[in-house]
Amino acid sequence: MSKMLDDKQAAEQIGCTFHALRKWRLLGKGPRYHKVGRLVRYAETDLAAYLDANRVQPAAQVEAAR
């Protein structure tokens, strides 16, 4: 099982604010999370997957690779 992080730890892990994570949850966006009663926890593997899914490759790098 992946290590579980609270809001503050997860925000630090992905480089955003604690408030941004809360807002994304309300909007149905952001990384996957788990609810345990009233607690919200993020799996490290889900945070890594979220970052990978949102990776952007600049067009200049795509052109240079051709």
C-alpha cells in the first residue's frame, strides 16, 4: 500500500497550496483522494500519477526531437 498523506503533506509533495487542493476537490478536479470518515488522504502513487498525467512538453522540444 502506498504511503498516505494529509492535505498539507500532499500539497507540499506536488508543489501547490493546501487551499488549492481543497478547491480542486470541491470542483471535482485535482488528484484522486480517499475519504476516511471526515479525513481526506492522498496516496503518494496517486499524486505521482496526477503529475505525470498533467505533464506538458513544449512544442520546441517536440520539433527538436524530429
